[in-house]
Amino acid sequence: MKDRLLVIPAINCAEEACVRRTLEMVRALRAAWAHVDITDGIFSTNPTWNDTAAYRNAGLKLEVHFMVARPEHILDAWLAAGAARVIVHVESLMGRSQDIFFELMRACNARGVEFMLSENPDTAVEELYPYLETVSAFQLLAVTPGLSGQSFDERVIAKIKTLRSKAPYAAIEIDGGVNPMVAARVRAAGADIVSAASYIWESEDRAAAFRTLERA
């Protein structure tokens, strides 16, 4: 278990003004990273602002969470925009050619961008097993894909423990329903990273909330 969680403030915005305002709030926290939620209205029904121009030259490391049915259609644009980490859902690869997975990996590797594989709460952790030898970072989504403010899915604790036992050196990120108690529990279970939105942005003192999560 690492000494401290990496806490990444999340941006889940439906319009450009929200994106620019939230980026400024992330910078005010002195956070190194920002988590950008991207949806397509298919994989997740709530809309997000998907124009990469709003995120260029953000002065932050961007991890971009593709909650989309066809990640290969948007990858190049986000790589060009400066993404430092790309998160692709295993559900978007199911029943499709493995060539798509390898093309995504190769494109990220060519740009020096980290590739992370995610899954929804209802997806069995075993769906990640075929990728353990080629992927070194995984995200376990702890809420239904889409809107922030949802409660943490308790099933994810067991999934963290199982994945950690199978991939002792992998990075494991938890996204959704994160508050200080949840952060402490997922860290104890084996997670390294948490992404948080509501707990930080709805707090009266956002900087204090961010630091509290870091100390969990």
C-alpha cells in the first residue's frame, strides 16, 4: 500500500463554460492531474462537452475517461490535445476484434501516453484478466457511468482486493462515490488512485476537502 493516495479532481461538464471554470478550480487546488469524463450518449446517456479545444494547454496532466461505445473514433483527437492517460472501458471492447484493443494500445504507446482499462460495477472483474499481461493500470468504476454525485457501490471493495491479488504491481484507480471514508477503505483494499468530483466541488472549502482525501 502506498503512503498516500493520488487524488484526481474530476470534470464532468456539459458545456464549455463549465469546463473552463472547473479547470481553473482544479488548478486552484494545486492538483497535478485532472480527470475528464467524456460520454457519447450511447455508452452513457448524460452529455458532456467533448470538444478537445477547451482542454488544450490546461497546465495539468489530463486523464481522459472514455465512457463511449467506440473509443477508437475519438482517441487521436485526445492524444493531440495532450492527454497524459487514456481510460478505455472493457465493455467497449467486448465482442469486438482484439485488433481494436492493440491499436488503441499502440497509439497511446507511440505518444508516451498511459493506457488504463476500466470496467463498470456490474461487470465481473474476471473480464480484466485477459489484459493483465499487457495493461499495467486499471480503473474500477464504482457508480453507473454518467452523472456525478452517486453513491459508492460496495461490490467494488471485493473487486479491488481480487484485482490487487492478480496484479500486484498494477495501478488501480477508483472512480465514483469517493469521500474520505470510501477513500480510506479503497486504499486499504489496494487502490492507488481515486477520482473525485462531488465531495470536492460541493465542499465549502474545496482545498481542505482535497487534502482530506489525500490523507485518507
